[in-house]
Amino acid sequence: MTENITQFLPVLFMLVLVAFVIFIVFFLSEHFNRTKRIEEKLDKALKEIAEKKEK
């Protein structure tokens, strides 16, 4: 039983590593998309405020 576990450990480790890397990539891309959207909303709000001040 112990021999089977030691044989599968590197494979299991690789799978966990790959899953972790994929998760991080998705998480970061989602995070950057969110910050971009927030920046766009801020930009829009600032433009509206500037237009109101001009009037």
C-alpha cells in the first residue's frame, strides 16, 4: 500500500500544482477585469461631476 502512495505522490503533486496555477491565473484575470471596470466607473463619475461644475 505504501509503495502505491509513493508512486502517485509526484503525479498528485503535479496535478495540485497545475490546478493551483490555473486558479491563480483565473483569479488574477478576474481581479484585473474588476479593477478596470471600477476605473471606468470612476472615470465616468468624474466626467459627470466636471460637466455639472461647468454648467
